[in-house]
Amino acid sequence: MAAASTSQRLAIAVAQLNATVGDVAGNAAKALRARDEAAGQGADLVVFPELFIAGYPPEDLVLKPAFQAACRAAIESLARETASGGPALLVGTPWVDNGKLYNAVALLDGGAIAALRYKVNLPNYGVFDEKRVFERGPVPGPVNFRGVRLGIPICEDIWTEESATYENVVECLAETGAELLIVPNGSPYWRNKSDVRLNIAVARVTEQNLPMVYVNEIGGQDELVFDGVSFGLNADRSLAFQLGAFVECVATTSWVRSGDTWRCEGGPVVHSVEADQADYAACVLGLRDYVNKNGFPGVVLGLSGGVDSALVAAMAVDALGAERVRCVMLPYRFTSQESLDDAAACARALGVRYETLPIAAAVEGFEAALKPAFSGLPRDVTEENLQARARGTLLMAISNKFNLMVVTTGNKSEMSVGYATLYGDMNGGFNPVKDLYKTEVFRLARLRNEWKPHDALGPSGLVIPENIITRPPSAELRENQKDEDSLPPYAVLDPILERLVEREEPISAIVAAGFERETVARIERLLHIAEYKRRQAAPGVKVTLKNFGRDRRYPITNRFRDPGTPLPMPDVSLVTGKPARSEAADV
């Protein structure tokens, strides 16, 4: 039983939890367990993240009447659980009111739905598309909860100032008597996002002189990862509490009336994980939840002796444990002994099941079958790509036979310029490094040899052999091949791509920053013509400000080019699938 509440003290439990989209019953059961835990901590109110009952983001699933009804029934059932006293619940849910669908929060207390509040400002940018599915709610007033007037803006309601399209919800709550702001959120991770959130919250607290409790979810949902890092601010902008990153927890914070405001007493402060460590943790969590929430018993991947597949293997073991990861070396006559040795050493260090399946018979069988059609034509990248496609076919066969999900390993540099083979090394169900540039892959590989996340299931210490990190990258589809035969050095390529993709900079600005015009123009062209490949790529964890897929949505058929670049002749790759350079990539 929770401690008695007065208007002078309020114990608020922050339920930073991992919901599963569509698992209404499971999410409701998790809410009840959190309530029991919070009751033991003396909480008066348990606050859950945005749309917790549905899981976030539910996308078009939320338009399904049966799903709406299931969410409503779950909320009504949870409300009945509060009839005998104890902590109230503030739960995010979709809610239909007079035929309109809202992104809502429900206050459940005394056995009933004590109040409902609807999200006003619906985000429609980047990964968000809420205007497509939800109605805009009316500007809310505060909720009277056990003698305290709570303002409950939902996520985007604090992220934007008043404009022609956005209401200043926080200002309205302050003017109508709110004493304390409680903000349920579904704020996905990208690099340095926690600083952005904190700055937004500080701005709202400063404007209205109201303390704030900011509740965020954790977990992976397709491409998105939510990192938690829920926090509170006192009215003087001091940090009241902060929860950990990438971890589920229920933490009760004690708020005391101090004059005409509220102040948190002795809240926990966990320093957040930042920079490369946060990126790595996000990739691990995203992969773990994608595999587990979709019911796969394990994963399989091609371990080539290259840095991409080695890093992905380490992430897979950290996410799932070595016993659920199967690695396969798929050598051909161009595979070096160095690659064979490095892949085997990496597999031993990680403790995974490892086997070697040579692809010579498959490749030569394809070539024999195609010999009549290719008669009189010289060998070119077509034969190179047969190697990647033979490997992809074998991995998919293992997937089918053992019900393992294929994890693909192409990095953002390769996906940007199309340095990958459709129906070959691009085969797979998920890609944890899809949003990491090659230079970042190298950095995270070094990092993992020195550190691992708190919840990682893999071994400590050196798990990626140093030679994998230091040797020049190669797809090994022909003798003495190196990536730099086809691409600029990654130290040059990646900064150009970051400017083209994340910043949308014109060629003139990139050249002014010190890059060669010819190189920039070539990379921009490769970026555009590879769109058809990216549309067929596996989903992967978002870690940058703008990922391929949810954030960057370019047309495949696209003849526009930067005015600083001469318009090329139509590229036959869009019709035939055969590019003007090698499709091959490290498998």
C-alpha cells in the first residue's frame, strides 16, 4: 500500500520501461508489475511513457478498430485495479473520443479513469508521422490529482514554441494553474540526443518557472531505439534526478512543496552513456529487441574476416549470447589466408558456433549455367557479384533450415554509394550497423575491445582481432582487391557523405570546406543512383540525425542533380541492376 499523500508531498514513480508494439496484454501486465514495485517504494503516482499500452510508434496499426478497442479495454481494466487504493497510474494510450482518434494519457485512480488528456502538437518530420493517424487534441488544462494540479503535456507539446501551427501547451498549463509538469515521451535515440532533450526541457522550465518530470521509454522498435534517460528538473533548472540509459527501471522520486513551487528531494542521478558507447549500446539493444520481439531463436551471419562482420558478430553476441549466434565463413579462391585466420580468431574470442562452407561449387555452377548466355563476353563485375550472391543464398538456406534470422553487415558508407550486392551480401532481416559510417565502424570495433555495455552478454576484453581493424578493407572478389580501388579513402568519403546525407549541403559548400569538386560530384552521383538498392535493404538501427529509410525519403526515379554538377547520361543500373562500378561488398 502506498504512503498517504497530502498536498505537501508527492511521490512520483517513473516507469522507464520497454513496451512492445501491439502486445497490449503484455504491456498492461508490465504496467501492473511496475505498479506493485512502485507501491513498495511508497509511490502515489506511477508515470509511464507515451502510448505505453499500444507500444510506440504504432504507425498504421493504431487505425485498426480492433486494436483501438483492445487498448481501451486494457485501460479500463487497469483502472479497476486502482479501486482498492495504492498508486494511481498515468498511462499513454490511443483513445477514440466522438469518433476521433487521439494520442492520449489516462489518469487511473480510485477504480476509474479520473482524467484524459490529448496530445496537441503532432510531429510530422523525421521519423514522426503522427498527423497521418491522430487528431490534434484541444489545449489542455491541468489535472487535479490528490490536491496537486498536474500539467501533462505529451512529448512534442514541450518541444516546440508557439507558432502558426503549434500551440504553446506549457504556457497554457501554467496560466491555468499547473504546479508541476509531467511529460510522457516516446523520444528515440540519435547521437547526443540526451543533450537536446535536456536543453528543450530547461527552456520550458525557464519560461514558466515550473518543475518538470520527463519520462522516456527504452527499447527497440524496428529501426528506432529508445534510450530512456528520464529526468526531472526543479523550477530553478537544477537537475532533480536522472535515470540510466538503455535500462528498464522503476524509480520513485519524492517531491515536496517548497513555498509556491515543488522540489525533488534526493533523486537518483545516473550519468548517461554518451558518444560512441551510446551508439554501440543502441545497436545492441536494437538488434536484441528486433530478434526477441519477433520470436527468432537466434541469428546467423557471414563472418568474412572483415571489420564490419566482426563488429556485427560482437554486437550479436552482446545482444543475444554466444549460444544464439552462428557464424559462417564462406570462402572462395580470392579469400586470403589472413581472412580465414582472422575470422576464426574472432569466432573463438566470441565463443560462437563457427563453420566454413566453401562457395566454389556454387559459383562455378552458376557460371556453367550462364556460359551459353555469356558466350563471347569478357569477365567483369557480373562474375564478382555471383560470389556475393552465392554467399547470400547459402546464408538464407541456413536461415530457412534452422529458423535463424540472417543479420546483414553493410555499413552506411557502403549503403550510401551502393557498394553492396542486391540478393547477395544485402540479404538479411536486420542490420545493426546500417547507420554507421565505415570510420565509425572502425572506432566502435576498437571501443568494444576496451569496453562493453553493462548488460552485454559477450565476453570482456579483445574480441575483434587487431589485424581485422588495422588491415586495409577488401571485398576479396578478385586478386589483390581493396575498397580504395573503387572508392575514395573512407577518411575522405565519410565526411563528404555526412555533409550530403545528414546536412543536405550543396556541392559548392562541400568544395569550399576543402574537398575536391570531382570527388564530391562523383560521390553525390553514386548516392543518388543507389537509392533503388537502399529501398530493398534490411532495416537497421538509427543512430545518426538522418538515417536511410525513416528520415531520408528520396525518390528512386530522380533526375535532379545539384546545379554545381553536370547532369550525367541516364544510368543503366536503374534498369539492368548492373552499375558502372563493382556492386561488391564485404560479406
